[in-house]
Amino acid sequence: MIQDKPLAETVRVYVWEWPVRTCHWLIAGAIVVLSITGLFIAHPSPVTTGLASQRSLMGLVKLIHYSAAIVFGIAVISRVWWMFAGNNYARWDKFVPARKKRWKALGPTFSYYMFRLRKPPGFVGHNPLAGLAYSVVFVVYLIMIGTGLAMYSVSAHTGSPLGWFTFLVPWFGGLATARWLHHGFMWLLLGFAVHHVYSAVLMSQVEANATVESIFSGYKFVPREDLVYSGYRFIDRKDTRG
């Protein structure tokens, strides 16, 4: 009689600290609000009647858009700062494969996503490929912030500090190009969001490590073989030096 292989022992690890989780949800919510209001600003609704009501509605939508943009910008900058102030799993080197071990693991991780490996390389936080993808997403975030400031600076009220950002307009090749980039990258972020949710749910089911739940609680359940005990906490075995 063939016996099933015993399940690997798992360890409950605190991976995502509260600043990471808070910034994650603020960014996600802001992207939804910014996308809806941005599409309305680009294509105003013909439902409203009367010039006054149209201006009133557009003014309200713009106010919501600008408010969400402030939340988005603060959350992105806070998350970037936490890449240098956070725990082992939030650090900048989990996004840029600076260490040799993470760089060498890019190939096996890609092979796993291409269904050529049955088990992914053991990483507690972001695996190297996911971290690299997120670093690109953060570059897109910064482009969205920059193009948004460039567009708003042109119409900013006299004396508004946001008028200082007019220097960004030529950086993006002019106002029309900045607007095109702002709109185009919005769709890129929405496409990434769909993939992000799908892959998170998929990996949570395949690896059974509470990937989805961890963005609420902060905790993952990780095979002990993927960890090493440093004397006071568990850390990612793949990210230890030496």
C-alpha cells in the first residue's frame, strides 16, 4: 500500500508589517477611484443637463480625483520609504535582485511560472521574479505621479505650490504626451491589478501558505525548510548571506 507523503512542517511568520498592508490597500483603493474619475474627466457624461450642472459635476469629480491622487502619492512615497525602514521582507533588495542568490533564482522561478517545475523556489516574501515585476510597477507609479503633477501644474491657481511642477512638462515631452502617458499607464496598472489578484489567489491555493490572507493579517504559513532561525526570528533562507 502506497502511503501519502507527509506534509512539510509549516511555521507562522509575520511577513507584511502594518505600513506595508496599509499602503497596499490605500494604493489599490486610490487606483480604482482615480481610474473611474479619470475616465469621467476624459469623457464627461452627457446625462447632466445645463451648463451649470455639468460644471458642478465636473468640479466634484475633479476634487475626488485630486484627493485620491494625494492619497495615492503619499502611499507610494511611504511604501518606497519603508523599503529602507521596514523588515527583511519589505526591503528594497526584495524588489531589485541585488544579491547573487536572488539573481540566480530568477531562472528557476520563471520555470515554475512556465509550469516546468512542480515546486517554486522557497521564498517567504516576494520571490525574485515577482519582486522585479513590482519594481517596474513602482516606476509606473512614479510616472503616474509625475505626469499628474505636470498636467495639474499648468492649470494650478496663482500662488499654488503645485504650479512649481511646470518643469515636469518638458520632461515628458509636452503636455499632450504627459496626458497620453497618464492615460496609457492607467490601463497598464488596471491590467496588472487583474493579474495580481489572479496570481495571488492561484499561488495561495497552490502553495497553501495564506498568500491572500497575509495582506490582511500580515502572517504567512511557510515550510520550515525555507527558513533559518537567526536566534530571535525566522528569516528567508534564500536571503541569508554566505
